[in-house]
Amino acid sequence: MDTFLLNTHTKLDILHTVSVFADRVSPFSSLKSSRFHSKGTQKNGISKAASSSSALLELVPETKKENLEFGLPMFDPSKGVVVDLAVVGGGPAGLAVAQQVSEAGLSVCSIDPSPSVIWPNNYGVWVDEFEAMDLLDCLDTTWSGAVVFIDDKSTKNLDRPYGRVNRKQLKSKMMQKCITNGVKFHQAKVVKVIHEESKSLLICNDGVTIQAAVVLDATGFSRCLVQYDKPYNPGYQVAYGILAEVEEHPFDINKMVFMDWRDSHLNNNKELKERNRKIPTFLYAMPFSSQRIFLEETSLVARPGVPMKDIQERMVARLNHLGIKVKSIEEDEHCVIPMGGCLPVLPQRVVGIGGTAGMVHPSTGYMVSRTLAAAPIVANAIVEFLDSDTNVFGDELSAKVWKNLWPIERRRQREFFCFGMDVLLKLDLQGTRRFFDAFFDLEPRYWHGFLSSRLFLPELILFGLSLFRHASNTSRLEIMSKGTVPLAFMVNNLLQDRE
């Protein structure tokens, strides 16, 4: 997240919630998640498993930001020009739109307080998603498949390659294309926007005013400029992750661990095991070698979110049980992702993309590929109406862009995903295990499509029927009893939502 503009109660609520979960809060523009990240000189530890979360945290390096090593063409406010597009926020979503709008020959200014800083997030994606966008060169590691541990006896092997995004390569690639296309950069935070009939004035914290025909808010979950008119009550995905050097680990280095729901590591801690029974967490792991691995303990979704210290305590217990002895930590990250909740006001003058536009997958927390795939839709709509003789500008232009970003099919899809989130919120550990046991037994086209936001309402109905058919009798009863109210809520919203 880049910018906090705390002028509504909903934004204050988000900041308060996040500050409760995270021990260290460093706002940064984010696409997949809001990650509070520490990176710096590696600290070495004793070759034995940490006995407490505080012992593990002692190995975390001091925060150090890494910058790209090339100069940026800066915006010159003294010229008083009106740019075609001002992008607020320099995360992947904002840069993707800036790159594509500038390729069409339109003038673009990217506004971000740290435009050269490499994104701190560890982005994980399905390889086929990045292949479809010609971004395979931006993956630094790939695995032939993934594995899900339902419990100590049941395992699901997923025949779908997975990859980790090389965030330096991705940002460098986008920035270089933006520079080649003539994008200008301004290092500041936007604190206010004033709209006129055909242009908007962006007031920055350094006193500079930037004029633009279209304003794009890509500031992540801070929702800097995009407005909401309904109470915001999302679920929260909370996670704590470390990139570590270990003596050894028990995982196959050819597969990443998508979910590990086992809880035998909590057998000696009744209180923690009971908390995990009510609101379970799982391990997400990317093994790079036999001694280097990314480990992240994650609460899929809860309302309110699981406290970060609780997440860390569960991780330490799991690592001890698995015999993973952390020697040193390269970097760590605190992750808080708002999921679901209402969409922003549609339409409105400021255009949004990514977290600020409600694009997080409400059932999974995923957003990287979905947002990068949506960037051409936003960019093409902006170019179509700015670079034409239609004389469309201001509110009318923004309304057309919003309509392309959130057509009725996408809104209906999101309603179904929110329904899925509401069911997951009510499941305890056993219910969650039963759910994913059935989920990953589905035909690949169903679970692939669900996770990658490729299924629309007719297909999602078939997905739901197939999931119900694959579920155990216990799980079916649970889905019916706990899903009835969310289902009715979803149906009501679908009936009320019209073109």
C-alpha cells in the first residue's frame, strides 16, 4: 500500500484492523496481498529448532529496501501539462496499466512514494496463468506440481505446475517498458483529488499538483482515492512467512506445498490445538533446495483475523514437529489480506484496479494473475475513449472504464466467490478438511477455474453441484446447514444486481 488517506470511517477501520494483526506495519503497494515485510542482512542462528516465536523472530534481519539500479524520467510539474492518465500507486497493477496505455502513445504519469523500490511480496502463481500473459521469464522457480496434506493420512497431488514470481525481474521489465514508452514518474503521495469537468487535480504531499484526464487508483488495500458507500466488513487472510536457510526439511523439492492442514504438531499444546480446531491455519511452502525454503503459516479466512502472534506461535510448533531447524532467515513477511466485502461505488470518477477495486478473490486471497489479466481491459478502455473523436471525458469516460472492469458477469462471479468465503468462515478444522478433500477431487477444469477466476456463474453452478456430489455425507449436511443463509444472501444480491 502506498497511500493512506484516512478521511472515511471505513479506511480507519482497515488501518485499525491491520495494526492489530501486524507487529511492524510498513505500507506498500500490493497486488496479491498487503504484506509487511522485512529484508536485509541475513542473521545466523543456532542449528536447533526455535522453541518459541520470539526465538524465531530474533533471526529476522533488519529491514532493508532494495532498489532498481536505473534512473527514472521524472515528471516536470513546471510545464503545467495535463497528462492523459495519472496512475496512483506503483505496484504491478498500476505499472501494467501505465505500460499499456503509454504503448498507445498517450501521456502517463506514475505517482508513488518509492517508485524504484522492489516489491517486497512473495508472489506465487500457477505457471499456466503467467504463460498466458507471456510472463514466464518473470518466474525464478517452478515446481512440476503441488501437494495438499488434508490430514496425516490423506494427501492430494495436484498435477498443475506452480511458480514463484521474480519480483525484481517483473518490476524491471515493466519499468523499462514504461520508460521506453515515455511514462514520467513523480515520487510523492497523493493526499487529495479535485475533479473538474474534463480533468482532475491530484494534490501531492510535496505540494505539487498533477493534472490528468483520467485518474487510476492502484494503491492496494489503502483505497486512497476510490470511494465506498457501504459498510466494509471483509474476512481477513492472515499469514506469517519466512525465507530461510534450514539444516533440512521433509518436503519434496520438486513440488510446492499448497496447503498442509495437519495438526499433529499441536498435540502437546491443548490451548493452541483448540484454537486451531475452531479457526485452522495451514502451511504454505516453496522448497528451493534441500536447505533453502519459503515457509508461511496461513489463516485462509476469518472475521476478525487471527492475531499475528497466534500465527507465529503455530508456525514455530509446526517447524519443531517437522524437525525443521532454522539456521538463518533472509527475509520475513507479515500478510493481511481483506477478502470479500462490498464493491466500491460503481461507477465513480476515479478508476480503480487491484485491491482498491475489490479484485481480491474472496475465497482464496489470490489477485496477481487476475489483476494483471485485467490491466489490458482497463488500459484498452481508457485508450479507446481518450484516443478517439467520441468527445467522452470526465464522469462519462470513467463510467465506461468501470463497466468494462466490472461487467455483470464478473459481478455475479464475485457474488459466488463471496458465498464460498461465507461458508469457509463457518467451517472448523474438520469441516475445512472435508471441504478441500472434495474440492481437489473435482475435475481439474473446475478447481483450476475456481482458483484462477475463470469460471462464470453458469459454470460455477455446475462447479457447486459437482462439489456437493463429491463431498462426504457429513460435509453435505454441513454445507446445507451452514451455507443456507449465505446462499439466500447471494441469490438476493444476484436478483438485485442489474445491468
